[in-house]
Amino acid sequence: MYFEQNPLIRSQDPLHKMQILRWVFTVLFIYAILDVFSLSLCSATAAVAAQQPSCFEADRAALLEFKTSILKDTTDILASWVGRDCCGGEWEGVVCNLSTGRVTGLALQRPDRESSLYMKGTLSASLGKLQFLEVMVISGMKQITGPIPESFSNLNHLTQLVLEDNSLGGNIPPFLGRLSSLKIVSLSGNQLRGQIPPSLGGLRNIVSLSLSRNSLSGSIPPTFKNFLTLQSLDVSFNLLSGFIPDCIGSFKNLTYLDLSSNQLSGKLPISLFNLVNLQDLSLSHNQFTGTIPDQIGTLKSLTSLQLSGNKFIGHVPVSISRLQNLWNLNLSRNGFSDPLPNFLGRDIPSLLSIDLSYNNLSLGTVPNWIENRQLSDVNLAGCKLRGNLPKFMKPDSLSSIDLSDNYLTGGIAGFFTNMSSLQKIKLSNNQLKFDVSEIKFPDGISSVDLHSNQLIGHLSSIINNRTSSFLEGLDVSGNRISGVIPEFIEGLNFKVLNIGSNKISGHIPSSISNLIELQKLDIQRNQLTGTLPTSLGLLLKLQWLDISVNALSGKIPNTLLGVEGLKHANFRANRLCGEIPQGRPYNIFPAGAYAHNLCLCGKPLPACRGKKQAEIGQ
């Protein structure tokens, strides 16, 4: 799919929803073009019986040469490329002009965004022989490597070039700037390096340009000033440096601008605020300085403003209140200072997501204009909040709350009342003090982070048949929780379970093997006894395991050799004995991961002295 994002979280997560909405803004105009392309594909298929078009032999040979450059195709798309007629509708992804038999379109896309299917090989130079090609889409194939062939400079009729989410390398070829018919170019999600060639300024008809998720360096070329028809520009997740060029203000049709996750610096050019059609602006994770100009209020079409992770200072401008269409405002991780504007209910009526975390704000309490508003996401981490947990007036709309790293005190009784849409809550590193039996999680919540507070009570009050069915992530480490680790039933969805640094005792239940989705297990610094259950070896997705500083005895079970994806393990400071499992990754973890036990031996520790020592602890 064009301009495909790589979500790392569930589709229900509010952050993922925001990514999807941003992606939709980027590609609306592409869909219109693709509809025409799809219709022509359908028309070509429907006309096969009536016209029996004949494939131009040189085009057929070029396609077959490309097929031979693909060493492996788990999508099975190219398996349909058989027979003499590439225009008969049987060659998947190939579109022809029925009157001439010339190939005009090639669309090879991974069938599904989440699919593990791929093509392995290179882009054959033979594709440059498709003289009448108008659309080339080779997208999401993951393992297509090598450079973009120089022969593509012959594709003078090309209007769309989409080569995203492969593994293409080398530089962006300068000749692309000579393909003056190009309207859509996406090279995102590859391994391209070097500078953006100034010759791209020759694309005077360009509507959408995406070069994101590569390793491009240097500055944004001033020749981009020629992009008078540009509607979408995405160069995020690269290594670009320098200032935003002043010519940015000449992109009068621009609706989407993403310069995030680079090394850009300097102040925001005033010309940026001439973009009256701009809907989505992301400058996050750069090194921009200075204040946010009052002219920000002139961007009346803006729906999403993301400035997080920069070095902005000063006050949040009141002029933001004029952005009546804004639904997402992220100003986190900057140096903004008090006072915060007291936006009224009529200000920014569309606002759904607010993130003011980690600035120089001393809010004291959650501002009324946030508490009383119907919001989806509230992120006020590190804002020096004090007192009891806030009472949101419209809790049923909230899907994500982050109030971590503050000075909140008191209990939690009633806090979750009517939060029927809540999926993610983060209250870590506060001074909350209550019994965990008081927690009444709403059904459907997937991520809970309460670490580093003063919680007491038994772990079974949180992990039970009701809550565990929907929880994917639970972190209650660094509290005073006691009791034993409860039994785990089948069908649980835990991916992260962190109960470290508490007062939990008893054994690790063998039913832990029911957590088949578990990726991180941290039970360090408790009072656990007994042996490590052999069923730990059934947690095949485990990547992180920390059982250090307990009183566990016996041997590290060899069944753990089945957990091949483990990247971190810590068995330190227990009473373990016997030979360390002799296979990757256990015998290459640092010796410190096994230190301060009774009698562990074997690589990376000194070798066991005979069979008896190797078996001791069983």
C-alpha cells in the first residue's frame, strides 16, 4: 500500500490511529489516481475476450528479464507470468494499452500490509526498456536490493514511480529530475544514502514526494522551490541537516509536510506560515530552536501539529487557539515555560489529542480546559502535577492517559469510572499509595504502567481471570506488592510482564508457559524461591528475561535453548547450580549475567569439573 507506515502497536492503540489518519491525509489524492489505474486494469481484463490484444514482444522480453532477476518470490505474483500474451489479463500486475499492446503499467505490491511475503532479487535494468510505461509500483517486497537502474532514465512517460519498502541501496539517481512527467515519487523505506540530488528540482509536475525512512544526508535542496504543484512532502527518518529553506513558503498547494526525525536546526522560517492549505505539519525530533511565532495561527487548515523533541523555548502562543480544525497537538520534550494559555471551550473545538509532556511547565493541577474537554489522548508527563489524580469530566472518550513522572499522591478509587474506551494508562513514577485491590480496570484496557509508586496488596488482585484476558502490557515494578505469582490460564495475551522490585514470594508457576505471546518477563529483586520451571522453554517469543536477585535454586533448564530469540537474560544473585545451557545465546551472554550464584559452571563461566558438577542442581 502506498506510503505504508510500519505500525509497532495494535491497531486499536490511539497512537496507531493517529498514524493511520496522518497516512490517509497523505494519500487521498493518490487514491484518485489509483482508481483510474484500477479501472484501466479492469477494463483491460474485460476487453480481453472481445479484442484478444497481443503483447508487444520487446515489452514481454523486458518483463521476463525482470522475472529472472527475482531469485525468490513468496508472493507468487510472478508465477502468473507465463505464455506469450502479457496483455491478455493473466499476467498479474501488468496493464497494457489494448490498441498498441504496449505495457503502460506495472504494479507489484505485497498483498497485505502485515504479510511476511516478499520478493528477493534486484531491479532489472530491462524495465527501462518499457518505453511506454506510465506507472511503476514495486512496493513492500522487503528483499529487493541493489541500486535504481540508470536505464530508468528512458521512461519518459512515467507519471508514478513507487519503489517503497524494499531494500534498495546506493544514491538517489540524479536522472529522476529529467523525468518531467512524474507526479508521484516514493522511495521511502529503503537503504538509500547520500544527498538528495538538486536535479530533483526538475520535477515541475510533482504532486507527492516521499523519501522517508532512508539514510539520506545533507540539506534540503533549494531547487525544491520549483515544486509549485506539490501537495505532499515527506523526508522523515533520515539524517538531513541544515535549515528549512525559505522557499518552503512557495508550496501553496501543500497539505502534508513531514520533516521529522532528522538533524535539522535553526528557527522556523516565517514563510512556513504562508502555507494556508497545510493540514499536517510534523517537525518532531530535530534540533529546531527559538520560539513558536504567533503566525502559527494563520495555518487555519491545520489538523495535526507535531513539534516534539526539539529545543523550542518561550511560551506556547495563544494564537494556537485560532486553529479551529486542529485535533492533534504535540509540543512535548521542548523547553516551553509557564504560563500555559488558558484555552476556553470554544478554542480549538476539534482538539482530540494533547501532549505537553517534559517541558519546563509547572502546572500543579491538570488545567480545566483539558479536564473538561472531550479528548482521546492526554499526555502530561513531567509537568509537575501535584495532589490527587484528576477527575476528567468526559471520561468515556479517553483512550490514552500519561501522567507519569509527576508528584501525584493519594488513591485510585473511582479514577477509572466510565472510562469505557481506555486502552493505555501510565501513572508511573509518582507518589501514589493504595492497595491494588482498589483498581477496577475498564474492560479492554491493553497497557498499564504503575511502576515506581507506593502500591501495596497482592499481585492476584491485578492478574486474574478478568483483567488478564485483555492486558498485553503490565508494569507494576518498584512498588511494595506482595503475595505469590498467580496461576496463568490459557488464552492470555501478555507481551510484557514486569513485576520486579516488589515483595513477591513463592514459586514461579509452571503455568507461565500459557503466556505464549510473552516477549519480556522481569521478576528481578523479589523473594522468589524454588526452581526455574522447565516450561519457560515454551515461551518461544521471549526476548527479555530477568530473574536476578531472588532466592531461586536448582539448574537453569536446558529447555531454554528452545527460546532462540532471547536478546537479554540475567540470572545473577540467586542460588543456581549446574551447567549453563551450552548453546546460543546463553553461552555468549556476559559472565555477569550468571554471577553470584552457588555453583554455576560452563561457558561463559569456567568449565564444569566433571559430570557430577555439571548435573548438580537437578
